Amino acid sequence: MKSDALPDKNAPLIATSKIIARIPGLSELLGQPVLHHTRVKEACTCSGVIAWGLKPSATVAAIFAQRHNLALLRLEDGFLRSVALGSNEPPLSIVLDDIGIYYDASKPSRLEKLIPHALTAEQRYRAQELICAWRAARVSKYNHAREYTAQLLEPYILVIDQVAGDISISSGLADKSSFQRMLAAALNENPKCTVVIKTHPDVLIGRKQGYFDLAALANEPRLMIIAENIHPVSLIKHATAIYCVTSQIGFEGLLWGKRVHTFGMPFYAGWGLTSDVLAVPERRHPVTLENLTYAALIAYPRYIDPETKQRCEPERLIAWMGLQRKMRERFPAIIDAIGFSLYKKPIVRRFFQGSQVFFDRNPIEGPEHATLAVWRRDAVSTTINPSNLIQLEDGFIRSVGLGADLIPPLSWAMDTRGIYFDATRPSDLEHILQHGVFDIELTARAESLRERLVAHELTKYNVGTSRWHPPENCSEPKQSIILVPGQVESDASLSLGAPVIRKNIDLLQAVRTANPSSYIIYKPHPDVVAGLRRTGQHEDQASYWCDEIVIEVSMGNLLAQVDEIHTLTSLTGFEALLRGKKVVCYGLPFYAGWGLTEDKLSLERRTRKLSLNELVAGVLILYPTYISRTTGKFTTPERVLDELLDWREHNTPTLPWWRKGLRLLLKMEIRVKDFIGETSESTPFYSYFIRKFWHHP
């Protein structure tokens, strides 16, 4: 049961409105090309004319369709539309109606034809599952606002105001008086309940008109007015009943199992599921909630996957929207960010979607218990209350290219307890690994993710194109090949996670001493190779303690060829574990102490023994935050892998001129420091431009 009955799906559709023709993703949603009518020479080559609902522009489309004897197809936003409002984002779902339009109760519509259609057992079960998914994801038509968190005096009745002049009101056989009757009924029929009026936020500040006189109602003791821009789910979920005229909130109330009273004739009224004041059109007869749900959310609308830009089913969009809802509510509504460069500020905002971010605000201007976001804890005073601190750092699957080259990240660690590389205190990651629940579904997902990473040789930065092969002189069966990854010696992961050995040369010496007959490879850190970070102390003597130094080799390829990895705290150790390699830790990286590595040091807090898939689940699925390159919104590690593969395939290896200029400035600054013997990260010679724009850590 679908509503996709069009005359010819191979022929284009005509849009008489240029604005409609240019809606992103419209052709994919409709499954047909869409052309503005001025570009069409012969109307007979098209299968129909599209119009937007009952807007004035639809009249032009109707005349054009009649003149050329073409079908008129009316479009409207779907009932699960987008994250942001329509003025800010294109729709991710639309409805296409060849009969009327769903909110016009004076005439039949395609939705009205679909609702009473008999469902199979499979379709009925799918509708039930979809209702459960809708509730679990806590979605609504729009999904950008935060949920209402203030305490409401229960029991309460939810009354929905609407913006004056909304076409769904007159088309739903209602008018201004309908709202007065609705409020009077809510008060009279529920004498022991508080009546909560939800009105549009623009009504309270005078931008738009609602149907209630808020000033006159302010002194009514049983009334509570909410005009904030909030996500409606919590209000719906805890309401005793919902009173509305034609608002979609009534339909969502039915999905949440609420009693819904209507004072107009919206698409969900008149089917025996609501208490209706108006006379029910003869066309409508009692149906089940499953019928209404299947028609309104499955058969009638079309959906587009925001990440692949292909048609999808509602289950996929609900899951994606649910992820947006979950991630947008993680942190407080206001975040104060300290010490971020111009380059990083938009990235901070992207990862804190759902919160309003203020940068370097005067403490007097902010709240007393502000939540602070910093790039690692060393960016702020240690006197800051850790419970109000969010530390940020690059994630473990980051990009194609170096962060030092201003390549934007696809993942960040956003830690409220500490940060994953700081072994001196617990972190969110350590808490997940020590106390998390890793069920079969999660570990299976982790196993699949790990296998894909290994198969495609993906790592954190995905740089280097050369391949490496073991030399002939190390082919003896007893001679193991050991990789020692270099690290940036000024990096905080060494000062906070390597209490004994902290220098690359000292690590190499220790590895050579313990493994005199092994073939040892040293790979300097890519930032050091690029000249963007300082060479380690005496690192130029590395060749005395290893058999080979490799530079431009892909880390994924190199890990596949070696037998062991000996490291201080490098992420390479974790990447080696993914590939089933032996890892020896001389420091306390986040992946040490869980029974998967050979550890030279111990950490008493880590007492749990994990399987490799449990470690992967915690490190790559539960801990990081991922942002899609395609949508700029939250995503999953699986989708990030897809995007990384596409990015790597189409990546331009040559840096643009402005990145080359930044590299040159930073290299000059490093050389000046080396010349004067300066060891700190901040000197009078440090480029003002780099410090303000790049803010290289």
C-alpha cells in the first residue's frame, strides 16, 4: 500500500514556482526530475505539475496544469520533517497528493483514501514497531529545540495554540472561535487539572499573533502558559490529555497513547481515535491507530536519507533523527568555551549542536556555575570544578590529513570526567570500559566495525601512500619485526600517561635492549615529519637504535606487516590491537590495563578484563562524538568510515596555498625557538597570526 501512483515516473515534473523547483533533494524525494516550467518547451513531455499545498502560488500551478491537461500534484512537508525549522533546512520528508491535500477536510485527499485501507498482519506489526520507535527516539516534526525540563504540576491538560492565519485552521473547518471553545472545554472538563497552554515563542514577544489573549489569561490561577521554543515530547508524554484544533501535536499525542480532543477536523480526527467537536465527514469511519500510523508515516510520505541523499524508509529517518535528539541534549543549554582559535570556533559549535556556545566570555557575564569547554585541561586553571568542565580532543578516527594542517575532524572526544590520555585521573572512556555493559548486539557491531577498519587500512589520519615490505634480511622465522611509533614529545599524552619513559630515543633504546635480535622499525610522528611539531630530543640518533626508519608509508599497510608494536602512549598501539598484533606498552595509554596488552606499568583503577570487541565498542562506538561531512550533523562511526573511504578516494594530495603558508609560518616559528633554545609553547616569537587563527596545541 503506497501512494506512488504517478502517470509516468520517467518523465519530469513541472514546478511553476522557482523556489519549489530548487528545494534540495526534491527530485530524489519524488523519484523524478523536477523542472521549472520556463525551461519546458512542450508540456506534454512532463507527467504532472507540482504545487505547494494550498498556498497562493499553487493557484498558478493549477491553472498551468489545467491549460496543458496535466495532473496536479500537491506537496507538503511530511510529519517528520527535519532537525531545524523549515526556514533553515530543506525537508527530509514530503507528502505528494494527487487528490487533494491532507489538511483540507473539505475535500478528499490521498491520505484519507489510504487510512481505511486493510492492513496485512505484517503491516500492522510494522506500524506498531514504528510507534515504539517514534517514542524511543522522542522525535517530532521539527527536532532542533531542547526538551522542557521545568517541573509541571501534574495532572495537567495540554492545550495547543497555533499561529493566527495558519491555512490548516480554515482548511480544517475551524476559526478563531474554535480556540475559545477549546480552552473553555479544557477548563470545564478537567476541574482538578492544571491547563498548560503551549503557544508559539514568537507570539509572546509580539512577532506573531496567536489565538489566545495571553495578557487576559495571565491571572487565571489554573492556567500555565509556555511560550518557550521547546521540543514538545516531554509535554506530550506527561499530559493527561491533549486539546487541539488542527495542530500535528494531536497526531503525536495519539502516537504517545494520549486522549486527544479536536476542535477542528485535522487529518487524524474523525476516525474514532479522537474526541471530536465537529461533525465527522461521511468519508471517515473508525479505524485502528495502526491504520492511521501506517498511512500517515509509511504509505503517504516519502523520505530521503540525509547522509546518502537516497530515498529511505521512515525507520531509517527516525533512527537518524533520534540520534540528533540524543546528542543535542547531552550537555547544558549554555556552554562557555575558553581559548579556542578562530579556526576551531565553528568546529566547537558543530560538536556542541543543541547548546549555545559563548567564547572567552567575561566571567562576570556568565552564570556562576558555568559549564566550560576547553581543549584539554591544561588550557585552563586547575582550580576549575571538574564537574563543570568538558575537555575536548581529537577522536580516534579523525580525517584524511593532519589536524595540524587544519583538516577538519570527523570525531572528537568530549569528556566530562577527564580526558582519555590522562592516566592520572579517571575519564569518561575509562568509566565506560570499567563499568559499561557490552551486550551481544553492541559487540557484534564493534566486531563488524573493526573488520572494516582493518580491511580498508583505515587509521586516525589516513596519510601516507607508500607501501612497505619486509627486507630479505629479516625473513628468518625467528626474527620478529617490531614497530616503534614516534610521538610528539611535548604532547600532553606523554606528560600525563608516561611517568617513566617520555622520549622517543629512550623508548627505542629500551626496545633494542629488550629485543637485540629483532628487526626494529621506527616511524616518526607525521606532524614532526611535516615540520609542524618539534623533533624529539636526540631523535636524530634514532638510526643507531633501529634497523629502519619509515616515513611516507601508510600506517594501515605498515601494521599489517609487523609482528609487534612497542609504544609509550601512541594511538598506533590501539590500531595494532585491532589487527590482532602484540602490543607492548611502556606508558599508560587508554587501551592498556584491560588484559589485551603487555604492560610495563600498571594502573590500579583498571581491574576489568575485556575482550577486543568490548574494547572497540567502548573506544569507537560509545565514547567519541562523530560529525558527518555530508550533513554537518551527528552520525555514527559506521557512516564516518563510509565518508573516510570516499574522502580518501577523492582527496587532493596537494595542500592549498593558504595551508602551505600556515605551514611555513609554523616552521619558521619552530626554527626560531630552536635557535634561541626556547622550550615553552608560548614565546614572544610565536606568530600572532598562528596563535589567534591556528592555535596549534
